[in-house]
Amino acid sequence: MATDFNTKLHCSDEERSKRKNFYDLFKNSPIPENELLSNLGLYTNRQTLSRQLFMHELYRKIINVHGIIMEFGVRWGQNLVLFENFRGIYEPFNYNRKIVGFDTFEGFPSVTSMDKGLRKGDYSVTENYEEHLEKVLDYHESESPTSHIKKYELIKGDATETLKKYLKNNPHTVIALAYFDFDIYEPTKECLKLIKDHITKGTIIEFDELNTSDFPGETVALKEVLGLSSYRIQRLPISPLQSYIEID
């Protein structure tokens, strides 16, 4: 059973304490159950909202780009849910816009010397979490048109192997958005290499930790596969870490 939830958090003890107290407010909310889900904005802090807005802007950039969405490093799956809901808002009948998530759901399978201070098993999730996430994604899909067509896929395992198998079985794949949140060097590098023949002009490739000292492997992987000087690395003012490149 995966039990190591070690993550890197840049917050002070005071901030941790405030967030714990705020979580208690949420846990003990007086809002009736039938209205709580519709009022989660009450408990969404600035940091979380800015990340969601970043995801929204990314999705808007690919609306007119043909292809699927791939996320590398799903963990709890919030990004996949956001993508499902953005698809339902902006292109509810685009059943061709499949969303595919890759993750071990057991934390990092291994780390290298490029991955400073990280350990095998970091960023794991609870046992059999992917089964829960399937149910969550099914619900969100049911709230949009063409819900009888399953338009997402969760792929468990080491993505350096599972992505290779997926692309072999789906040689028609065109990728409109590739979202990299592996954090570590080896899978980022190998998956960048694997998707190179499946991207098109207009494809967005997003990175969660470029130019970040805590996760140097992601930047090194991009440098070795695509080159830092080959593309303009862009960001949005609402998010300090996330960045993306647009194939042109």
C-alpha cells in the first residue's frame, strides 16, 4: 500500500497553521450537503484559483487545434477534471477531444541524480485511488453532451513504457496539449521524445516546474530533447511556476 505522501511545500509554519484552521472551517461547514458542492468557491484559496485559471487559459489556446490532451503525472486528477469540464463548456460535441492521463499512482518509480532531494515513492496516492478517480471522471462526463461516449482514459504504470505502448496501438494520435507534471528527469525526457512525432503546429506543451531549483530534472529534460533556445518559453502573470511552449 502506498503511504508516502512526501511533497515539497513552500509555505511557512504560520501559513500551514492558517490552512489547517481553514480546512477545519470547510470540514465543519454549516452549508447543507445539497448546496455544498455548488459553493466550493468559498473554500478555494487564491493559489488554487490562480492554477485553475491558468489551466483555463491553456485550454482556450487549443480549442481550434485538432487532437487529444495528454497529462503526464495525474496524481489526484484535478487537472483531468478541469479539462473535462472545459471541453463540456467550450466544445461539448467534440467527442474527438480525448483526455488521457498517465501515472503510476504509486509515486515516483525511480529517481536519478538530476532529481535533487526526491525519493522513490514520493507523490504517491492512496491505495486504488485510480478507481475513485474513474468514478469522479465518469460523473463529470455524465454532465456533458455525448456522455455515452467515453472520452477519457487513465493509464496506470511507468509512462516511459505505457506511453510507448499507447502510441503503438494508436498511431493516428495527434496531440493538441501535452501537460507535463512528472517533476523528475527520466520520464519527462523519454515522454518528450515519444510525443515528438505526434505534435502539430499549435500544439501546447506545458511544464509545471521549469526553471525550478527543487525540480531541476524537468528543465534538463526539455533542454536535451527540444532545446531551450528552440522555443519561446511563455508564462502567465497569474502563476509563478507553470509555463508552456507553443509549436509554430
